[in-house]
Amino acid sequence: MRRIGLLAISLAAALLGGCAFVDVPLMKAPQPLAEQVLEGKGSKKVLIVDISGTIGEQARGGGLLGRGTPSTVSLVREALQKAENDPKVAALILRINSPGGTVTASDIIRHDLTAFRKRRNLPVSACIMGIGASGGYYVATAADEITAHPTAVTGSIGVLLMTFNVEGLLGKIGVEEKTIKSGEKKDLLSPFRRATPDEERLVQGIIDQFHGRFVEMIQERPGNRIPREELLKLADGRIFSAADALKFGLIDRVGYLDDVIASLRQRIGDPAARVVTYFRPGGYKGSIYAGTADDPSLAERLGGWDAAGGGEFMYLWKP
């Protein structure tokens, strides 16, 4: 005991005297994605990739000490790159629970998924859990087939642009905004003045183009059976229950994630295929219904003006 006491005194003296330095990092360095088996013991793998929360191409900051969150675009690309180097990945499930997001992010993810499916020549199925609306549905159209849970909401095919006009408010408090610009329309959609009819027509033209692209992506999906004229009637921004989406041909079946897994296992010829997902070391997923550890909640993503799409073109359902 005496030796232990002397050792403790010596260590304390060394620390107080500045003779020892302890470097303890406050945060672990970001780790590459790792694989976790959720169920099954077969040789082939069915990979689940999450499309959850608001879809964006910008990373979320983690605050002073928090860990930042990669963008949805970055997370999906990283997962696809890892899967492409694994020959045992024989099928892919897009587990979607998203109201959509920016036009650009939704389009990039759909493009990456389509290219991955062609390069690997493997089946891709989308499973809409609670919400697969607007950009969430746009991404789902990259799959060979779309399944929606019986209580899912989908649709909301359209484009949204949200801006504020605070000109009247500033006038009431005696604040005058002054913008010096190189051209008449340089401050188009400025919140400090009302848009002119000509400017609104310009913006509407862009929105119509993005809306037309959305319709084209639906028509290109492997399971599409809706004539363009009928699809245009459905693409007015309305949402659909799973049953109605099936009736109109927007999805291929109503079912559960278990049904999608069973179907893909049969399709790849391995009834015990392992169901796997990717996670960032330090996180944990206990079942096929466990959410992605890296993605903030939907409420967090929609909590700020940026998440609501301030000045951005959005494939987003935002009631």
C-alpha cells in the first residue's frame, strides 16, 4: 500500500510539474462505413440503403463539439461505392422514409442508383416505409419495382420554391433596403421586393422544366404502366395512400419490408441470403427496421429555414 501511495504522489507531482502530457482527443476521427449483418446466414447479400429525412447535397454542421453529418448524396454514394467492390452483394433495397428535398440532390441520387444498377446488373427494389413523397418518390423510380407499406404516403409529384417578401415589414419599422445591381433581374427573388410578373414567368418556366423532368423519370421507371396523359393528371402535387398509388400505377405492390426481402432472396436464388447494411463505427443497428445512425431526424432537418428550402427548387412535400 505504501508503494502505491508513493507512486500516486510521484505521478501527481509529475503532472503538476508539467513533466507529463496527456493527449485525449475530444472526438474520434470519422471512420469509413462498416458492414453489419441484420439477419440471414446465406452466402449472398441483400444490402439495405437508407434514404431518410430531407434529401440534400449539403453536409450538416455538428456545432462546436458535435460530429457533422454527411449529406444524403454523400452517404448514398459512399454506400454504393462500398457495395460495388463486394461481389457478394447480389441485390439492393432502398428503404425510403423521406418527404423529398432539393431537386439537385434527388436527381444526383437517382442518377447514381441507376448507374450502379446497370454496372452491377443486380436487382434494386424500393420500399417506402412511412413517407416516400416528392423527391423520395423521385429516387424510388430508379428501382426495378416499388413496394409501399400499407400505411405509407407517396406521390406529391411536383416542384416547390419558397421565398419570403419582407418589404412591407421593413417599411413599417423604417428600414429601407438598397441593392446596386448590374442588371434588372440580378436580384430576382429577393425577399426585399415583390417580384414582377415577368420575373414570376421566368421562375415558373424553370419550375415547369423540373416538373417535366420528374414526369419523365416516372415514365422511364421499369414498372411504369401509366400513359403520359394520365400521369400528368396525377402529377399535380397531390399525395396518395399506398392503396391509391397502387391503383393508379405509381407503385408495383403494397407490402412490407419482409416481403421485399423474401422476393429478392427468391430472385437471387439464395433463400437464406444475408440482409446487411452499412453503418459508421460507433453506431449500431439491431434489425432491418433500425434507422440510419448518421442521419438526423426528420424534425431536425425541417426545423430551420434552410431545411425548408429558402430560395431553393425543391422536390419536397411540406404540408
